[in-house]
Amino acid sequence: MVKFGDRSVGDGHPCFITFEAGPTHDGIESAKKLVACAAESGADAVKFQVIDPDRLVADKSVPFSYDVLIDRESGATETITEPLYDILCRRVLGAGEWKELKKYSDSLGLAFFATPCFPEEIDMLADLGCHSIKIASADVNHVPLLRKAARSNLCLQFDTGNATIGEIEAAVDIIREEGNENVIIHHNPSGYPARREGINLNIIKTLRQMFEFPIGFSDHSPGWDMDVAAVAVGANLVEKTISLDRTTRSIEHIMSLEPSDTKQFVRVIRDLEAAFGSSRRILHPDEKKNRQRSRRSVHALEDLEAGRVLGEAHFDYRRPGDGISPAEVDTLIGKKLKTAKSAGDRIEWTDIAL
């Protein structure tokens, strides 16, 4: 279990639900609308990405391809290729806008965190009062950034993407060497959207076995089937991208939830948790009533006179099960009836000469 501000994340606690708005806003106004959507849905947190494209991207002509949704009815898609630099430029917010966005999230009761790319951005997020920092999967081997983030003593989340198990272990070792034990490891399948055959939910079980930290699932698939499945196999946190319009011609919108979906998404996760129940076999009062109605009691198969020595051939078994149980019939065999019974009558313990 780790602390995320005043919230706890880990086994024995509700799944921590984060809505990712970093790649799907195009400025402060749309960012605030996405924050409002996350809050209204009942999510725990909203996440963004701190981007400085001019510093991050050395070659501004490097292309990036992704799919966009062009028809809701048919599900038809189109592949778009554009410079990665142009994509990242749409996510830029100024220092004042970050403060405004954090303050707005606070006012709605949402935890707020972001993915930094440079050490100065970690300081900025800490100064904002963020309770967590998220390291992108591309930076899982960025040792200086990991060290800087770990020294913040904030809850440190990191994506694993295409990382090997060895790289994940190395990242954990680096973080722990800096004295930070407040860690959440995310499984996040690659792709925009991810291919079903590449989602590999079973790795969540592996990560749970290997590490004592909570395991998250950062979903890159349309809909919420994979999120429900991830929680079912042990994910302690789910992170899902949200969009004001899935048909927006930009990256990650195609796999996002729209405002009309987000409440249902949260409800489905919470319903699943309620259905988990307990590892102990504890019967609900309704189950006890239903069990009694559907189980059987011992009845006379034929007319039986007083004094008859009872044998198995004298019994019939009928509902409801509020009399002598079939499990107790061996106790009746060889006993004498004190009271005559007509065929179909229920046999009671008071009818037996014990």
C-alpha cells in the first residue's frame, strides 16, 4: 500500500481511478473541461503531461503515425502521420496555466498529477502541491530523471511500456536507493490504440508477484473491457484517457472515453469491486433465505403407522428445507415413529422415538 495524498492505493483499498487528459486537451479551456468531466464522473485523480517540445524533440521532422476515428457508426478509422513535434505542441501549457489547472482540480476534490520530462518540471509539480509524479515509459531508463523524481519524496508512478523485466527492476532499485518506497508500477500496453493481442494482462500478475508495490494499468484500448479485466486480475489503479470528442483528429482520442461514458466507467469498476466480496464464504441473509426455500426436507413417501421402524425406502424429499435435512437422514434410519404420518407429510424430530 502507498499513500497518494490522503488516499491509499493498494490491496484492501478501492481501485484508484485516474483519468488522463494530457494528450487530449488543446489548451487551458479544454483542459479544465476535462478536469470537470473527471470530477463529475467520480474519479480519484486527473493526470496531465508537462511538455516542452522545443527542448524535448531534437529533430522536429520525425514523423509519428496514429489512428483517428472518422465514423462512429461503422467504426471506420484513418491513419494520420505528422511530426511528433507538432503533436506535442498541442499539449503545452504555461506556468500560470498549470497553477490555474491545479487550483481548479483542487476545488473539485480531484487529486492532480502529471508526467514531467525534465528535472525543473519535477520541481514545478512539487511546488504546485502535486501528491504524485508519473514517469513516462520512454523514460524508464532515464536514470537522472528517476533519481530526481525519487528525491522529491512524492508518490512516484512509472509506466513500463516496452521495458524489459530487467529494466523495471533496475528502475525500482534506483528509486529505492534514493529512499523512496512510495511507488506504483504501471503496466501500459503500447500502441495508439493498443492491439488486443499485445495487451498481455497476465503481466499484471507477474508484477504483483515480483514487487511489493501497487500495480496500475494504463489503458490504451477503446472501451473499458480491458480495464475491468485488469482490475479482475489484480490492478490497484487504472488510468484511462478521456476526450471531449473521440473523433478529434489527433492522437489518443480514438481510444478515449467521452463525457457520456466516464460515469458509467467508474460505476462498472465500483460494481466489480462490490462483486468481489470476501475471500471467506459468508452467506448474505438473502442467500440464507433462498437456500432454505430451494433445499429439501424429509417427508413420508407413503402412509406410515405409529411404531413403524423407519428405513430409507420410507422417505421422500421435498421443498422447502426448513425441516429435517436429507443430510441427517442416516440418523432416522432404524428409529421408530411415535406419530402416524400420511403420505406427503413432513417428518419432524418430534415424531421420532429417539
